[in-house]
Amino acid sequence: RVAADHCFGVPSAYRGAQGTAVCGLFGLTVACTGASEKTLKRVGLPYRKVYTHPFHHASYYPGAARMHMKLLFAPDTGRVLGVQATGTAGVEKRVDVASAVLQAGGTVYDLEELELCYAPQYGAAKDPIQIAGMVAANALRRMCSVVTWEEYLSASPRPLLVDVRPPAEHGKGHPPEAVNIPLGQLRQRAGELPRDRPVFVHCNVGQNSHNAACALARLGVDARTLTGGYQSYCLQVEHRWLPRPACERLLAEPKDPKPEGAAKQPHQQQQPCGGDLGCMAR
């Protein structure tokens, strides 16, 4: 179109590509827009990142599926630099919104103020892309210190790692060094925490650990929240889905052979499993 505009004397300029793309495989949707972390490292552009794991619509409404988002942004202005997301539902919609904000030169503060369609079967009162913007904006406002699992694993000596999930959740899986102090007991047990080294706090997705880090900071503890929580730990450190998707179990199980001469059953469209972390078989 730009070439045609110039042929007819219409002033027009190509804005360039920002790498917006989407792909589907095994019931999983993967989408991105803007720069990736590898690209930002290669060109030497400073950035910060946060991870979120929201449901694609209101969690109380049937069929809610978790998606996983990574938001890259400028550490000084909060300008959106890139977004990557994956899940079984609603992924491309959020990346499209992020693409529009990115092309307009928007920031994470713009993301958190978006006014988007809402009904329980379509989204949440705080949409997943808004949640990502809020988490990033909170980090820039220094409401509490936000760190990544890479920072924890590369720290020497290691900070104290505290899991603020309930004991039942902690017992189902946790990083080997994690000490379990449930959020409800944190203020009463704050005396157990050191004051001479950082305390990294995690929960399942990052919300409760944010509250915990804010509370501990007021008690004089150098507390920092791990972005993305245990969900991010499983994906980034252990390289596994959590929990194992139902479709992965089905793909691993042998199918019963059909007896000869068996009548054909009417075709039924296969539905996504709606598993917590998608339908991709490893």
C-alpha cells in the first residue's frame, strides 16, 4: 500500500515491523510482539521483565484456562518493549492489545489503565494484559523489590528462600531450599527471618509474595518477591508444566484397538483439555 500511495502522490511511510506473530500446536497457542529478551541483550538495550500467570477469563466461570505472559519494558520510562504469551485460550487477544500499545509507544502505565471488554465468560475485571502492566508498574514504583529466578540462582551466597503458600500446596512441590512460612503466619514468625541477608519470597504466581514482601519490608526485612512464583520456577528452572496437562497423559497412554466391524461413531470435535498450563505434550 505504501508503494501505491507514492505512485499517486500520497505521502506515506512504512513504520517497520515489530514481529507480531501467533502459532498453534497441540492445542496450545504461542504468540509474541515486539523484541524478545535475546534481541534486547544482543543490541544492548536496557530492560526489565515480569512474569504473570493469569486465567484467560474470570476464574470462577467454568472453563477458565491459565495463560503465561512475559512482559519486557524499559527500566526508566516503562515503555513496552515486548510481550510473549502462551496458553490454551485468549492468548492472541492479549498479544494483539499489547501490539497496539507497543506501536503507539505506550508504557506499562498505559497497559494498567486500559478499558477492555468484560464479562465473566470473556475476560476478568482486571484483564490478563492489565495484570501484566500492573505488576510491571508496581516494580517501577518500587512498591516492593521484584527479582527473577535467574537472579536467585546466580546469587552468591544464596538469599533465604521463603514459600508463603499454605502447607498443603508447599507439600505438593517446592524448590529444594524453600522454607515454608504461610502468609497468614508471616507477621508472627518474622523474628525467624534474618536481617543480615536478603529474603526472597515466592508463592504460586506472585500475588501473595508481593503482599508478603511489602509486609516484611515494613518489619525491617530485606524482602524481595520472585516474579511469577512457583509457576515460573517450574517452567524456567525445572522445564516442566505444572500440573501435567490431561492431554499429555492421554497422548502417553496406548489406545485400545477398535474391534473389526465396529460401527463408526459420530464425529465429535475434540475440545482442549483446559489444563492449568496448556495442552502441549513434551
